[in-house]
Amino acid sequence: MRHTEFWARLDEALGRESAGSWAELFVLQELGSRTTRQALDAGVPPKQVWAAVWRALELPERYR
């Protein structure tokens, strides 16, 4: 997964208006107590970050 796909999925799941704020504010323990933006900036692969987001938000299987 590329960063562009990650952001497109997050936009689809949360809505374009909310996705950016959520990525900046919501801390996930699974990502080392970092936000998704911090994890991506630290070099965590987008696929791994997306898996953590998917679990945290309890998104439907179609978003997996």
C-alpha cells in the first residue's frame, strides 16, 4: 500500500473533512502511542498503519 492509497481509504472511511484531523489527533497504542501521521512520518509502512486504523475504528471488512 502506498501513502496515497492510505489517505484515500481514510478519507473514504471518515470523510475528507474529518480524516486529516483524526490522523493528527487520535493516538493508537498499537502504533507505539503515536498518531497515524506520526507513525507514517516515522517510517511505519502504510499497510501496517492502515491495519491498526481498521482495528481501532472497527471498520467493516470491505475497508480491510
